[in-house]
Amino acid sequence: MALGSSLKLARLPVDGVLRVAGGSGAAGGVKLILDRAEARIRALAGKALGDEALQEDARRRGVAADERERAMHLRAEAELRSERADERVTAKERAAERRRGQAAETAKRKRRQAEERRESTKRQAAQATRRRRDAAEKSADQSEKAIEEHAKLERLEHLDTKAEALEEREAALRTADEARRLRAAASSAKAERKEG
């Protein structure tokens, strides 16, 4: 019993520091070393004194220290796996964020290109409409000029025909006048011959 009290008294300052530091990491390792050392001291004392109960207590403490060490390793491994999993999740989130950003940029670029194509199509349609309208106006102007030219030619032909008809009428009138004059002259000459 005196051995247990002495060991507790010797560990008291170290245990106090370890409680403040927490039970994980380096503090857990130091506590484990102290537990193993205490188990060995108890085993040696039990062997030296021939105290089986002390030896059994030392064995149980050694097994408990082994279990704590195993638990520490498992906890450290679990923490490491958790950290790696967190890193993988973070990496996947970053990759997903990058993909979302790229997709948003691609969509934005495609919308801009589609808008540019729409504007280009509108411009081309407006230009084609303008060209068709200009061509139609030019064609209408040409048709109107052709109609006017044709009408002028028809008027000229009509005037020519009318002039020719007037000339023929004047010629006919001159001929009729000449024929009347000749008849009158012939009648006058006939009358003079009868008288004379």
C-alpha cells in the first residue's frame, strides 16, 4: 500500500500538468510512458516482495497501458483519415467550384456569341432588306422611265401620224382646190368659146 501512495505522490505534479495539457498528443504519450513505468515498478516490487496481488495489479496496468496505446494509435489513425477525407472533400469542392466557374464562363461566352450572331443576323437582314428595297426602287424608277420613254415615243408617233394626216389633207385640199379652179377655168373657157 505504501508503494502505491509513494507512486501516486511522485506522479502528482506530472499528472496535474498533463490534466491541464489535455489527454491527447504529446501529453497522452507522456502519460502512457508514466503508466508503463509505474506498471514496471509495481511488477519489480511485486516480484521482489513476492506479492502476487501487486504483480497482478502491475500486469493489469500494463495491459491497460497497451490498450490505451492501441486506442491512441487508432485515434491518431482516425484523425489522420479524417484529415485526409477533409482534404479530399475540400479538393473536390474546389474542383467543383472551378468547374462551376468554368461552366458559368462558358455559358456567358456562349450567350455573348449567340447575341453577337443574333445582332449579325439582324444587321445582315437589314442590309438585305435595304438592298432589296433599293433594287426595287431602282427597278421601279427604270420601269417608270421606260414607260415615260414609251409614252413619249407613242406621242411622237401619234404626232407624226397626225402631221402626216394633216399634210395629206392639205395636199387633198390643194388638189381639190386645184381641181375646182381647173373646172372653173374650163367652164369659163367653154363659156367664152360659146360666146365667141
